[in-house]
Amino acid sequence: MKIYVPIDSAAKALGAEDVVRALVQAAADSGQAVEIIRTGTRGMIWLEPLVEVETDGVRYGFGPATPEDAAAILDGTSVKALGPVEDLDWMKRQTRLTFARVGVTDPLSLDDYQAHGGLAGLRRALGLTGQEIVDEVKASGLRGRGGAGFPTGIKWQTVHDAQASRKYIVCNADEGDSGTFADRMIMEGDPFTLIEGMTIAGLGVGATKGYVYLRSEYPDAIKVMRRAVDIARGAGVLGADVLGSGRTFDMEIRVGAGAYVCGEETSLLNSLEGKRGVVRAKPPLPALEGFLGRPTVVNNVISLATVPVIFEKGAQHYADFGLGRSRGTVTLQVAGNVARGGLFETAFGISLDEVVNDLGGGSASGRPVKAVQVGGPLGAYMPVSKFDAALGYEELDAEGGLLGHAGLVVFDDTADMLGMARFAMEFCAVESCGKCTPCRIGAVRGVETIDRIAQGDADALPLLTDLCETMKDGSLCALGGFTPLPVMSAVTHFPDEFVRTKEAAE
Amino acid sequence: MALPDPVIDEGEIARIVEDHLHLEGPLLPILHALQEAYGCVPAASHGPVATALNITRAELHGVISFYHDFRDAPAGRHVLKICRAEACQSVGGTALAEATLTKLGLDWHGTTANGAVTVEPVYCLGLCACAPAVMLDDRVVGRVDAARMDAVLAEAGA
């Protein structure tokens, strides 16, 4: 009997290891021969640990499983039975391109990877010129999934055209935004796709060395990625002779050190070089003067992990999904106070309402949903009145939001919006790299000003608005530049919470 | 409680530094390796590291102090990281963190009197769909309530 249990951090955090032990014990007790295969997660985190039992080639789900369920899962009488996993509503409604293998395959089995379409994209890319590779990415319409949404193919073109003895591919895996976990999920669940994507990028722009800058808060992802790089090198996917082509590409995993601002690309490059993670002024662009002053592609994990499927299925296939200038799929991360949280990959254009209320099933607490913060700590709080907004880069921007890394954090009606605005400023003050004044000083003053509002000082609100304008216009990077977004969206959409009388405050 | 300084072996420090000098941008890997070996970046290593990388001690101090991860002195035997970010806040993370700190009689970054646990804030563990989340050393725990936190603390010997 083949049994699949996720080894993803989220599944482990919910007790997957105890369930595996119980399954092994229950199998021994009943004399059944079972093979337990560890996979990534399907992304239905509310069902984790999700145990899947394969019968006649179909995988039947049981979840959320506890150790006590083990015996009944093995003898087929468990009340946690969900039916075939692929037939679940959450699975059927997705278009899984980037995450096609996650939850299905053993993350560290290169054979499994290839049996599910892995390396087909790289093999195709090896037959193309660098320019043809860049053109394919341009034709796919892929844009930076880290948040900025810059067209990936154009960035690659700049690096391709730059003349230099060495170029680099740097993967930004410093996924620090609250409400986002897609990078972690794919690195833990399908690491070879990131390796393949980075290799294709290297072939495209003429880089022979890649780095993954992975945050230290993800110890499981670090272990999986390091092991996967070793396996890929051993199998000749990486190294001096990529798949026997005579071309060179190799990579290293580097671990961050707990600085949120290192998710900003120039600060990440400084950190990778062994410096303080302070932001660099642009220009020069990293594409021309990046790591160690050399032309460097800096792309997010999901951007790079999407490259293999674009080459496997063709740019047009990818570009056929989406809305407006947002082509392909978006990997939504539904999180926070939500009944059904997890990862949902779908074509751009789905509405906030459908994600939160239909897929997510509303709040976990059962109370009315009050707001959703989209795009991490630098994203806007979207009130329920804006739930018709479509999830696309331009579409959300038009509604005053920011798609960012496509994380959605749901809050119920107990959320204290003034408190959330204060937290945004506090977070910026803690994490500011200190290079530019609007961010370094502004965030501190922002906390103080919001405290004055809380104490009923009517003069403080215009001051906060003014301060936010200055931070937005005057900051070097998105940390200071976008912290005003959650703050001012809270002020704009929940004005009552920022009007406090002195008596009420005391 | 102040923990005793780790026993420093100058030869070992030199070996750790030497092992990483072939890397491009070796400083962060060196600092991580030192912390792995000693539980902190010991002051005794500053001179050798600065010399090997041809940077000033001031520059080195600037780097070490910039990052939340690097310590001047070892933490307790276990490190409990409690997520403070928005997704965890949306399901009661703030109250959980405050109750835990109160129970242990600590502030953030503090270590219990028996040296068992240091409590650190962390901004996101990527467990936002099963919040509130904490991490004890390298082990993640999701949907933490008071009972589960008590179990984690008991395991750590707090």
C-alpha cells in the first residue's frame, strides 16, 4: 500500500510527523506492508496533515489526520475520508502550472521530477540561443512575482545584452512578507523546478553561477534546497556540463540573517556580498551592476520556478491564461483568520470576494470579515466594499491596492485597524536599513503620531497623512515607500477608528 | 541570566574562516558557521575574521550588528521564536505572545533563569495559513493555543 504524507513545514507544524509514526505503528500492528512517501503539500492547509492512500492509481485523501486516525485510515473506515484528492473542489478549480508537482511528487526524487515533466523545459532551452530563450520568456508575459511585477523577459534582455566576463543569477528567496508562503512551499515541495528555472535563466543571459538567498527563518527549505542542489549536481543537471550539453551552470544556497529589508533586491545583493543589507540607489540597475558589480538577474522564487513550465509547454500556453497585462497564473496564498487557508494557483483575474468568501469560506472565527491585507506588510487593507476587485497587477492598483507576492491575510471584525496601522510603522522602524531619512526617522515618528491619534489628539491625523506622503515620495525602496499604504488604507477605509475623543482614550 | 562565554579555540576559528574564504562574499557564511559552532559570534573571532577578509573591525561590527540573527553571547539551550506578523495577529498571536512572556517573566530576547529558553520575536515563519505559529529551535508548530504553547515550553524545559 502506497501512502503519501506531506513533509512541508505547514504539515509538520500541524503534526505530520506524529501521524507518520502512528501510521507505521498501525501498519505493523495489522501486519500490512505500507510504503510511506513524503511529498510537498497540496496547499490545502486546513486539511493538513493530509494523508493520501493510493488505490488503483487514484490517491484518496484523509484529513486533517491525527495519530488516532491511523488505524482507520489503513483499514478504509476513517471518518476523515475526503475521496479522491484531485476531485476536491479546491484542487479542481485551480490551474496548477508552477505548482503542478507540489504535493504530488517526492521533492528529492529526480526520477519522480522527470516522470512529471521535469527537465523537459531545460532540454528544450539547451537547443535555443540565449536570445531565443529571452524571447520565449518575453512572449510568456511573465512578470516578477516578488511584488514589483516587472517584466521578467525585459530584465533578462538587459543582462543578456550586457558585456561582462561574469554574470549571475540570484534568486530572491527572502520571503519575509506576512501571509506569503508560496516560495517556501515550492522550495520544500519541488526544489528541482527552481534549480531548472535558474539554469534556464543562466543559459539565457550567459551566466554560469547562481545563488539562492534563502531566509534563515526557513530551516526546512534550506535543508531541502541544499540537498536538491547536491542531487542535481551529482546527476549532471548542474555543473560544468549541464545535461551533457557542454554548457556550465552551478549554484549555491546562501542563508540570510533575519533582516526583512534584504528582500529588497539591492539590499539582498549587499548582504550576499557580506555587507550590511542597506539599500543601494538605482541606477545602476542590478541587471548591469549587481552582485560584485557584475550584470545580475535578480528574480523571485516563483518567477524562476515558473520558467520551466513556460519552456515545457510553450510561452503561448502560459500567456493564454490571465487578464490584461497580468499573464499566466497567480499563486494566491490565503492566510490569517480564514476558514480554509492555503495556496491556490489560478489565472489572474479572480475576485477578492471569490477567494476570501467562496474558496476561503470566510473567517475562521465565524465572525464577519472586516478587511484583507493583500500583498504583505506593505500592502493595503482592502475593506469588504472593495471585494469586487480583480486580482491582477493593474486591476488591484486601480483600487488602491498592491498585489505584491499575492498573499492575502484575512481579518475579522475584532481587528483593531489603528493598531494595525501602528504595527506597520513599528515594523518599518524595526526593519529599516537606515539609509534614507524618510524611512529611518519617518517610521519612528509614524508610531508616535499614531499614538497621539489614539490619545485623542485631533491635530495628529493631518500630520500622519503628511508624513505618509513624505515617506512615499522620499524613500529609496519599497519598505519606506509602501509602509504608508497599509497605514493610509486603514485611515481611509476605517476612519471611525482614527477619530478618538480624549475621554474615550483615557 | 548571563551565560558563560563559550570556550574559544583559536585554531578552530581560523579553520572556520579558512573553510569559507574560497566563496564569493564569504562573510555571512563565516558568521553563520561561527554562530553554529559557538552559539554566538564570539568577540575573539572579530580580529581573525577582519584580518582574513581585509576589512576593518568597525566594518565587521557594522555587519554583525545589522542582522537580527547574530548574537554577541549564546542564547539559552533552546530558542523559541514567536511570530509577531500580521497573519498571526489576525488569530490572536499578540495575546499569545504576551501571555507567554508574562508566564515566563521575560521581555523579548530574554532568557529564562534556568537558561533553558530564549524567547525571540520573528516576523513570519511562512505558516500563515496555520497561524499563530512558533518555532522551537528548528521545529515549527502551528495553530498554537495556550495548551500547545505549554507543551512546547515544557518540552524546552522552561
